[in-house]
Amino acid sequence: MNRLRALLVIVLAVGVLGFGVYSGVRSRRVTATELRRPTADAAVEVVSVVSPTVTEPTQEILLPGTTQAFTDASLFARTNGYVQAWYFDIGARVKKGELLAEIETPEIDQQLQQAQADLETAQANLRQAEITAERWQGLLDSGSVSKQETDQAVNALSAMKATVNSNAANVRRLERLQGFEKIYAPFQGVITARNLDIGVLINSGSTTTPSQELFHIAAIDKLRVFVAVPEVYAPAARPGAQATLTLDAFSGRTFRGTLVRTANAIDLTARTLLVEVDVDNPRGELLPGAYVFVHLQLPKEVRSVTIPVNTLIFRAQGLQVAVVRDAQARLVPITLGRDHGTFVEIVAGLQPSDQVIVAPSDSLTSGTPVRITPTGAASRPRP
């Protein structure tokens, strides 16, 4: 009886001890599970998303540009002297070949007179050498002089001919410099700058002393407009295509232009194609340097969406955005269209149903678990 009671006590004690151990283990397991859950939740990145906004099909693109004179030149002096007179001021319309200014060059005039005198002296010596050579050749035939003396006379004639040619070339050079005393308009245009006045010393310039611009002339009957077309729209830029220009200074008016040429190469930095649009300007209404908007028609409609600029990811792989798919972030390459400032146009890579992560972190990679914040549910931006 006592043995049975002792056995029961032992069994009861073991049961109590086992229950205590079980309860402790279970409590620790529950606690560990409860700790792991917030830890795992904290490891999932919380993100805000936005849905792309569908835009109307693009039939034309609007690009900024600046008008430039079709021909633009700076006029410099090619001789030294003093300004004697000038005949046109800024804003004046001049024709090709019109006299713009005159420069007084006394040094060149004196050098020319000296060169002409040297030429006359050389010509006189040449005539004397010709007479001497003819006489010596005649005497050589009769045996009155030696062959050596005759050859010396003939060679002296050749040397004198070379001296005359040299002096004549020097005279022509100085006459050409003297011709630079008069400044003529190289083409029909408008004087946009005048940097001379009567009595001003003019320097023709050298490697150590740069010359001063006298006039600046621009031909504005036709203007050039250089436009940087985004790479995605480069196929629309074809020589011969028509373009429309608008200016803030001419509200409600449009000007017609023609795309005449392209660079045939994409700029590696800006990812744009440089094109030239020529615009007829017979009445001179458009001025060089004006800011214009160039409307280029697209050969086909381009469908696109817009997203905020703070969704873009710039990495070595190219331009990307992060979208949420199956509770994970996925990096998607995109093709950029026009830039609207705070919003950009995407012409390829995104669908309106995509959830694009706003302000993605630099460490975000494809496959990273993410959770959309309740306050950052997908919304559609308004460009």
C-alpha cells in the first residue's frame, strides 16, 4: 500500500514536471512566433504607387527652337589705318556690294608708291639687259666676243626678268591691301552691329593682336530654326516635311516652314536628333534669336501614358520604373517621350493598369517584397 502510494506520488510529480516543461516550451514558441511576425513585416518595404494616366493619341509634337539668320557674318579689316567714313548704322538694310565704310591707310599708300617705283626701275633694267643680250649674241656670231661673256649677258637678262616679276607681284599685293580700304557688304542683309566710328584706329589683326569686328550683318529673308527632336520621334523628322511655327509675340498667327535636313545621328547625351527647319521671312517679321514653338506632324498616332518624374529610375541598364506585381517590385525598362516638367510621357513599357512605385529607393531590385501603403493606394496623376 505504501509502495503504491509512493508510486502515485512519483507519477504525479513527473506529470506536473512534464506539464510545466511543456507549458514553458509552448510559451516560448508562441512568443518567438509573435516576435518573428513583426520582424518579417518590418522587412517588407512599404511603398506608395500611382497608376499611369492615359493621354490622347499624339498626332503632332511641339518642340522649342530659336530662329537664326540664314547667313550671318562678322566683317573685319584686312588692313591697318583710321576710319575715314561709315555709311550704314544698325538696322539698315544693305544690298550685296554696297559700300559700308572707308579706311584711310597712309602707310599702305606709301608702300605702294615705293613698290611701283621699284617695278619701274626693274623694268628699265630689264630693257637694258635685253639690249645687251641681243648685242652680245650678235657679236658672238661674228666671233668678236667669247661664249662666256655672251652667257653672262643672257643670264643677267633672265635674272632681271625674275626681278621684274617679283616687283610686279609686290605691287599687286599692296594694291589688294589698298582695296581693303573699302568695306563692302558681302550679301544682302541687315546690319545688326556697328563697332567703329570716324577716326578710330583699325588693326588688321595678327597672331598676337586680334582684330576688331567692324560690322555684323545678317540675312533675314529666310531663317533657320534648329530643333532637338526626341529619339522616339526621330522617324517623323524627314527632309521635306512641313512644320508650323508659333510665337508668343504673334498670338494667333502661324508661320510655315520646311524641314530641310537632319544631323542623321542621335546625340549620345541628350538622346535627340538635331533637325533644321527653314522659314521664309520676306517681310522681315521674324527676327533672329526669337523663341519659337515648332509643330511637327507625326506619320501615325502615338499612344502614350504619363507618370510623375519621381517614379523614374536612372541606372546603367537605362531608364526604368518599378511596378508592383504579385507583392513584389519589378523593374521595367521604358521609352521616354516628351517632358512636361513634373510629368513625363512614356510611349512604351507601361500599361494604364500598372502600379508604379513613387520615389523608389536606390537599393530597390526586381523581386524585392513590397507592400502598398494604405494611404498610397494607386491614383492617377494629372499632368
